[in-house]
Amino acid sequence: MYLYRFEVISQSEVIPVVVAASTDEQAFQLVEVELEKYFLKQPDVDEISLYEKKKIRSGNGFVLYDRETILNT
């Protein structure tokens, strides 16, 4: 099982999404599911990018820092 950090770009806005999945394909599908659950009206998604992937172990995690995104690195 892996912990995935995605960045979803929608109308020049970056939306961070973190999911746990067994495969990359499943992770991308879960991103779309989580977007549907979070937003009342699903945003127009321009791009879904895998930003980080880590094997799930005790103590693993991600820091979601506003200034560190695909759009401004």
C-alpha cells in the first residue's frame, strides 16, 4: 500500500489531494472520487499530477505547503 500526494490543477488553482492505494491506477481513480465527495459541483480539472509517492510505514506523511506546488516550482 502506498500514500500518494497529487496536485489537481483547476482553473489555475492547485488542489492538493492525498490518497492511499495499492496501485498508481487505483490512486488516480481515487483522486477523482475524493474530488466528487469534497465539492458540491465537481471542478473542471485541467490536470492531475502525481507529486509524491511513499510506501506506507509508521511515521510517513506529507507536508502540504502552499508555496510548494507544481505551478510555482
